[in-house]
Amino acid sequence: MEKTTKRIVKLTVNKEIHEVAINVNRTLLEVLREELALTGAKESCGQGVCGSCTVLLDGLPVRSCLLLAVEAEGRHITTIEGLSCGEKLHPLQDAFVEHHAIQCGFCSPGMILTASAFLEKNPSPTEDEIRRALSGNICRCTGYAKIIGAVKALVDSGR
Amino acid sequence: MDKFSLIGKNMRRVDTTSKATGEAIFSADLVLPRMLVGKVLRSPHPHAKILNIDTSGAEKLPGVMAVVTAKDTCGDKWGVFRYTQDQQFLPTEKVRYVGEEVAAVSAIDEDTALEALELINVEYEKLPAVFSVEASLMPNAPIIHDAYPNNINIHVKIDVGDVEKGFQESFYVREDSFSAPEDSYFQAEPYAVVAQFDHSGNLEIWMPNAGPHLKAKPLSNVLKIPLNKVRVRKIRIGGAFGGRSEISPADTICALLARKSQRPVKIVYSREENSICTRQAHSMNATIKTGVDKEGRVIARDITCHMDGGAYSSTGPIAVSVPFLCMEQAYRMDNVRYNGYRIFTNKPIRGMFRTHGRAFACGVDLQLDMIGEHLGINPLEMRLRNARQKGDYTPTKSYVASCGMSETIQKTGEMSKWNEKWGKLPPYHGIGIGCNSVQTGFPMGIRGGSQAFIKFNEEGGITVISGVVDNGQGNDHMLIQIAAEELGLSANDVQLINADTEVTPSDPGSYSMCETFVGGNAVRLAAQDAKKKLFKYAASALKVDCSVLDARDKKIFVKDSPDQNISMSKVVRMALSRGEAISGEGSYWPKVDPKREWVENPSGQLSETFSFGTVIVEVTVDPETGQVKVLEAWASQDVGYALNPIVIEGQFEGGLAMGGQGGMLTEFHIWNDGRVLNPTQLDYKVPLAIDMPKINNIIVETIDPNGPYGAKEAGMSIAMSAAQAYCGAICNAIGVYMNDFPLTPDKILKAIEEKDTK
């Protein structure tokens, strides 16, 4: 197998700039997990269906398993590790814990990031809009009821 | 003051904050110094002799650190039971399904490992293969295992009462057949293993598991190293749902690669590997003959099931038995015969799945609807008349110590307004009900009990040590909640060390729904043991008798005079100053019949207690498209006592999604000659947020006499009864009883068409 040439790529992740030498065929998910030790983004389906690898690119959710790391150069990447601020949880993270929206937790980082981008765009959605917004993220444990409930509770609380 | 300070209250789980922040580490996230990537070479043939494996090309590739084949194994065949030892983790003689492990490599990176797999040359001699129960049972069918003539892997035979006489005495008898193809776990986390060996021969290994001790002992056996040198470590687990209980070939292969490389190795399965090469649920054909009296009470039942077990035994004896046992628990049936067969085919291996046997469970319930229609009795009433009651014995002689079956039926019926809806809904609008029951563990020999330790520090905080594992359902929190309640502490005062086979005592594992009942009881007993020691010192300090003391808010106080108190830390320090460290030990062995055996002796106390659940759903069906819309669901289970109600609701909702929404509408595998055509998340349809109906949770509490605080298990009766309720509701909506599940739009349209042409 022919080895691809490594390239230095400058990535802005959670407001920090990282220079990494990577093969250009590496996905953003691989680089985040393997080069930057940001393992909050998970690979579950590997084909852009389940949403477990979701990160925000300039504030919009993307499937990092389908995106080459080189394509993310010059953009602002937010991972789940960048959502909380020091010891303080993001209100959505807190709502997910409080309302038992997390069971095994494998889908949670992607789910929370998708929800946070959605609420930025639509701060007072209906329940149906929340369901639609989160339907690109698959959860096998919860039946989604408590996830929808957590987002709704946060919206209702006006935080 | 409430009876309990923590039990029975909605609590934030101790483990979920780390899962919300990305801090929680799952097996694939783990990185060790000098770690290598492991990859597995798999059989492209469903049935073939292995003539030769040439690994020399792979070994010469720069960056490859080890290649392993059957030559690196002890060659033993492994099995869960002494009579099911049929699987070599790297086979010597032949492969039996597409995807079976043949060889593996460890290399410095993934690209090198994948390249090395291509350089391994395996010579096969293809053998004829069989892909269905029918084909496998043909007289001239190829034999998959020499030790199992006719490809019959397991036959469970139960015969209680006088079935023939029961049919003769019945007012109405009918026989129906039901079928369902394989479904899958689709845990969020694909299987992953990390293993490392040190030069003293100690193995450390991390993997998703439903019982670390159930992994450690078989690993010790197949690697031929002492059990104390196998250290299965705790790691976060992304779901199990009945799977991940047995040793996986990946565990052994990863350990072999780590030993041969003398470096840590990580194997991460792709989604396709997780679907094909871990476990799937059995496909099933069930023929059910039921005789009832005029009032619809079941007099006799005769059931024959054939399950496609795939290529190896796995937990076959359990998987063949559990669908029947759940139903004999849920409904009274005095005269009953069960013949359950597990048949080998050249397909991937099947294990136990949360929704045991769709064809069987839905068949029994749907047939009750048919019988009810014939007799003019509505389905809810049919279930009430046959519901299991407290104090009964099941046909296979399990005493039922607590039972809320009838209460769950009544409550879901009332809340869903069943009586106002049944028979009165417009065309293509239906309502259905399902009932089921689940064990809280079963006889597991020396692995049947759980033990726990508690130690105090001088500030009054504790560490709980338990073998219980958390697959995502919340077992970690359950243990902490029980220990904190019992000792008057907060969850914050408790640290937990669990699911690590080096540190923790033995435990049965989480897959048989026994962890609250067995592991929870053990922790409660350990806490009570520690409390006794604390009270001895507190009593002497307060100059009272131990019997008047209680513990709460990190204080020990006199029950009738709370002002007379002493802080927990002071008591611990008092004990330390007198040369005693406060600790506790607890051990819980469920009262089951140790002589009960799945095949040889399926009689005697199976489980100390049972949960009972009912689901009702209301649906509409679009007659143009066959699409089902679920309007609302009502889920009720007798959980004994709800330790953490919000967690139980989560189990109900997740169970309904998997068993009902997925299990009855969309989930099944499709095949081409033993090849799974839909192993990916894109092609295998699990429910999405937009699909799910409003779910109303109804928790029923019967306070089990022996459960911790009366608790039993949370949610599995819902997963199973949801499939049955969905099935009944759809059949009610279209006015046709369907017998092949899941009920996909094509089948629904065909049923409507056939009905209209009649």
C-alpha cells in the first residue's frame, strides 16, 4: 500500500491552535482522537449515520468521520471537551445529567453538541422541532424520551 | 422525616457527568505507551476446511510485530457449559461462518495492520453450507459439528401436567405458527479490546463486558495462565443488551497478540464486525397450540420452537429456555409442553438478547387475542384471567414471592382508557396489549452469588468494592445509592471500585437482570456489617444500646432523641485509636435451586424473584403505504421497589424503543447465502427520536420480600411486552392477525390486500 505524504496542518480546536503532522487521508475524527487525545468524539457507525462523532465546525454540527482533517484547516472546531468551561458544565450538559438523558453515554457527546448548535439557532423550539433536530443522532439506550425532556426543560427554564 | 434519605428518590447518576463532558473513557479511547493496532483476518466462506495458513508475507512486512493463528493457541474448544464446548477462538480445522476469525496481526499502525492481513495466504477447501433451520435439518445436510448429529445443538424439553388431557377438556383449542428473522444488538459502542502482558505473565485487559469475572475465567482457561494473572479492568461500556457476557474471540486474539508482541495491543471492531462477528439474536419459528375453557383461561399449551443458532453454541441452552420461561412466569398454565430446539447453521453466532424470541412472545400474546375474539372476551380481560399471581408456582416449580402482573395490566388499561377504545376505534386505528415477565438472575453454580466489601476512611467516607458491572443502565450509581442510604452518607461520600477482577470479589454479571437483586443485596449487607461495628463504638460513646441507634447525614444518633448524636468521622477515629479499622463484608446468594439445569433438569427455583410488565400502545396504519404511526404508549412494570425512579423510567423508555419500535417495526437482518446484507447503521434501522411516541411510565411496586428495599429489576419486562403490544395493536388496526415479524410496511400492505380480496 502506498504511503501518503504527511503534511503539517494547523487546526483550531476549542480555541487552541494545534499544528499536527498528518497523512492527508486522515479524517478529522481520527486526528482529534489520535493526535490531540480528544476522545469525546466517538466512532460508532463510521459512515456518517449515527452522529456519535459530531463536532462543531464554525458552530455547525458535522460528522467528523466523514470530514478530512485538512478540510477543517482555518475553521473553528468545537469538541465536547470545549463545551464546558473549566469546572462549569455547559447548561445542556447539566440538563442531560439532571434529567437522566444519559445511560451508556457513548452517543452523549454528539447528541449534546448537536443540541447546542440547534439551540443557538433556535432558542425556543417546540418539542417536535427538538425531535427533528436530534434525529440525526442515534441513541440505543434511552428511547430518546429523557433526551428530548432534558433539552425541553432547558428551553423552558430560559437559561 | 422520610423513611429513606436517598432510596426512592430521583438522583443524578454518579457516572453521567463524565459522560456529558467527554471525560469518560471507553475501551477504544484507551491509549497505552507503545501500543500496537490489532486487526483480524476473517473467513470469506460460510463453511470450509482450512488446509494451510501462510503468514510469512505478513511477518516480513516492516511494522508488523506479531501474527497469530491457531498454532499460537492451546487448541482447546471452549463453551459456556461442559456440554457445549465447540468453539476454538482461532479454528484449526474449519471455518463455519462468513466472518469467523482465522488469523490476526499487530502492527505499528492501522494501515500496516490492514496491509499485513492482505499478505496472509489461507488455503480453503469449500464445503457445502446450510443457511436455514429447514435446510440444516434435512437428512443429507452437511454436518457443521461432528459432535452434534443432525445439526441439533440443544433440545430443551419441558413437560408439565397432562397436556393431552388438558386439550381434551378444553372448550376451544387452536394452533398457530409464528416466525421472525434475526435481529441485532447494535450497541452504540462497537466492540473493542485493549490487552497488555508484562514479563511476569500478567495480563491486563479492557473490553465492554456484562460480567468481568465471566471474561476472566475463560481467558485463564484458553490462555493457560492462572486466574490471578488475568486482570479484567473496569472501563466505561457502551451498552450490552444481553450481549457481551461471554468471552469473545477478540479478547483471546488481542491477548495472544499482546503476549507475542510483548507490547499493548488494541483491537477496535468496525460496525460491520460488531454486527456480524460478536453476536446476533436468534431467528425463530414457533408453533403454539393452546386450549382454553369457556372463560378464556388457558388449560393446556404445547409449544415447539426452532431457533437458528448460527455456527456455535454460545449461550444456547439459556437462549432456548428463556423465551418459554418468561411466558410461564407471566401467565398461568398448568399443563404445558415445550420443545425448544437450537439448530446449527453456517451463519454468525447467536446469543441472548434483551427481547428474547419475538416470534414466541408475540405468538403467545397474539394467540390470546385470537382466542379472545372467538370467545368474545377482550384482550385485556384475557390477560387478567390468565395473569400470574403472588404465591403461585410456575410450571417448572419456581415460587413467585411477589407479583404485580394484574396490577400492571389494570393500571395500563385504566391510563390508556382501554375499555373506551377497544373495538370502538375507526378503521386502521388500533390498540394492543402485551405482558411479560423476567427473571432476576438464574442458577449459575459458583458464580451465582455476589460479594462486596466496604472500608471507611477517618473522615467517615467509604470505598465500596463490588464485582458488579455497569453497561450503561446505572449499576454503579445503584451500588453507591444503597451503600450511602444504609450508612447515612451522601453519594459524594462514597467511592466505588468495581468490575475489576483483580480487586473485586466474584459476581454473576449484569446480563441476567440480577445486579440490583444480587449485587445490590451484597452491598447492602456489607454496609450493614460496617454499620454494626460503627454502632458498637457509637453506643459506648453515647452510653446507649446499639439497638436505639440510626445513621443519617454522616451522624449516628439515638432514634428517639436525635440531639444525642456523634459524627461518623469521630466514631471511625475512635475505632482506629483502639486498633480497629471499620470495614464491612457482605455476600448474597440468591435462593435458587442449584440442581436446576437448562437441559438436564429444567425444574426447581429458577430465580429468587421475577419482574412483571405490561405495555399498551395505540397505532394508526396508513393503508396506502403500510406505514405505522404509534400515537402513544403506556408502559408498566412491577419493579419491586423503585430505588431511583428516573433511572427506571429510562429503562422503560429504552426497552420500549428497542423491543417495540425497533423490534416490531424495522429491525431484522437480511441475507444472501450466509452473508449479512445489512450490517451497517445505514441499512439496519434502529429507532430515531422522530419515530418515538409519547411514553407514559407506570411504576408498580410490590416490595419484594428479599430484594434490596424490595427492589427486583428495572425494565426488561417492558422491552419484551412492548414487542407484543405493538404487534397486537397493528393487527387490531388492520383487522388481520399477522404471524411473521417484524411488521414491516410490505407485509402489512400484503395482509391488507389479502384481506380485501377475501
